[in-house]
Amino acid sequence: MGEREQVRPLAPAADRQSSDEEGASRHHKKRSRKCCVFIAAIFVILVVAIVVMRFTAFRVNDPIIKMNGVTVTQLELTSGTIPKPDPNLNADFISGLLSMTTYTRVPGRMKIVTAKRNIVVKNDCFFLYT
């Protein structure tokens, strides 16, 4: 009667993978694909977060400065409108050196995301005009 013919593989038995090894290989490919997709998703989320923060929270506005008043010390007026010459000013002008000192204080408020903080900027200047 007819015997069943046994099919011989072309590759030697040592080089063939068993069905368990093929399943493990497929599982490894799926796992590495999932890992790559996860890393790409994290990267996209980080880029979107950085772009959103750049255009919202870290937006820098120009300061608005309003001058509420000016104080001049050591100025005397004659006839109510004409400044009386200061003897020191005349002496400084004759010597060729004119010195002036200014002081500026600008209070303000800084806001980053939800944190608000009051800030005061102070500036002292000294001019010597020759």
C-alpha cells in the first residue's frame, strides 16, 4: 500500500527554528514596534508642550512705564517762574565741569504662568559734563 512520503526540509535541522522560536521572534518585533511608537509619541508631546509654553507662558511683553511725578531739590525760583542761579552751579559752569545726579525707582509686577511677584527696579546715575 502506499506509504506516506516524508517531506525533507531543505535546511539542516540545526538551522531550523521551531514554532516556539518563531512566535518569540514575532513577539519581539511587536514589542520593539510598540517601544518605537511610544518614544515617538513622547517626543511629539514634548515638542507640542515646548511650542505652547513658548507662545503663552514665556511671552515677554514690553513694560509700560508711566511717570507720576518729578521732584527737583534745591531749586529756587525768582518771580515765581525763573530759576534763581545757584552759586555752586555758576562755579561749576565756570570751571567747565557740570555734575548732575539722578535717581529712578520703577515698581512693577512680574507674572510667569500663574506666579505673580512684585519687583522694584532702582537706578542711580551720575553725570559729569565737561
